[in-house]
Amino acid sequence: MVVAGAALVGALPAGPAPGAAGPSRLLVAGDEWNVVLSRAKIVRGHALIQFINRGEDDHDLRLRRISRSGSSHNPVARWRVTRPGELSSLELRLRTGRYRLWCSLPGHRGLGMRATLRVSARR
């Protein structure tokens, strides 16, 4: 299995403060045509999100915060195109709220490759 990084857009540099707890962790699995989260909620702050492609086609992952009005903002994070069997990791800081995750390759989101993540103030 190949481990690779991803491009980050609009998030703060990650890394816990000295003496702080480790990051919240989330595994996102993608295949034809689903995105499945290892948990529906994580704690705000430093997060390690990994995307594993369990499908037969290439996939990527995007994450964007949903505002209280229901509208979405520009993507916060972008994982690179991940080939079948590969794992991409990204560390970032997330604010409290709801986030959309989806595959941005043509037609994939419409076929069901999307999910919602809640980020809360506490466990």
C-alpha cells in the first residue's frame, strides 16, 4: 500500500501544541460509488484524515464546511487523486460545524460518493 500526502487549501498548519492530546482521527473509505466514514463525528482542532481507495477506479476527496444557512464555502481540504489500494493522509485543523466530503471526479458525487461529517467542541 502506498502512503501519500495531499494538497491543503485554506486550513491552518496542523500540529498539536506541546502537551496537547493527539489529533482526532478519521478514516474515509471510497469505492464505486460510496464514501464511508469510520465515525460520524470528531472533535474540533487538530485532525488526521486518511482516505483509502477501496475501489477499482481512481478517486479523490474534497472537504468543505457547511455554514449555518446551509450554504457551502470553498473547499478547506483537497486530497490528490488516489489510485486503487492507495492511502492518502492529511493533517489539518477543523472548526466546529458540519462538513461535506465528496469525490470531485466527473460524475462520482452524483453517483453517491458523498458524506457529511460533524465536528464538535467535545467528544
